[in-house]
Amino acid sequence: MKTDRELLELAAKVAGIPYKALPHSGSCWEKWDPLNDDGDALRLAVKLRLTVSWDRFDDEDYATATPPHTHQGYDCMVSQDPYAATRRAITRAAAAIGEGE
């Protein structure tokens, strides 16, 4: 399991975004952050042509992001926050592409 910083670095690499994490408020990282910013996540999904879907299962929000021309979806379940689940699924898919999976 990758750390959030590793996910962000791999996602930035595949999206061609110059990314350097900057410390902000202790352990929080801000600059380009599709894990926490809806706009950054949407731009990343569009740039990589990801198919994104969302559903609810057993009171948890469930999102999947799937790269084009593949059946491999990257899932994320987050309790009570469909936006966080969707952002994380998008970032995980982008990181997997950046890692060459």
C-alpha cells in the first residue's frame, strides 16, 4: 500500500505535472493535491481519460476509476464521503498508470 505522498508523486508523473510536495500545517502536503482537491482530481481524470463511477454499498461510498482500454479499475471505499472516495480512486488509478501497472 502506497503512502499518499507516493500516490501523488506517481500521479503527477503520469499526468506530466511538475510536482514538488511542500510542507504545510505539519504533516499535510499541499501544492497539487487530487486526494483533497476536487478540481485537481477532475482535471487528472480528464487528462488521463479515466472512466469514473460511484455507488453506495453497505453505508459506504464506493468509487472506481478505470483507465481507457482496460478492464482494470482502481477502487476505493470511504465511509460517508463520496467525494473523498472518488478523488482517491482517481489518484490511485493515475499512480498505477505512472508505475506502469
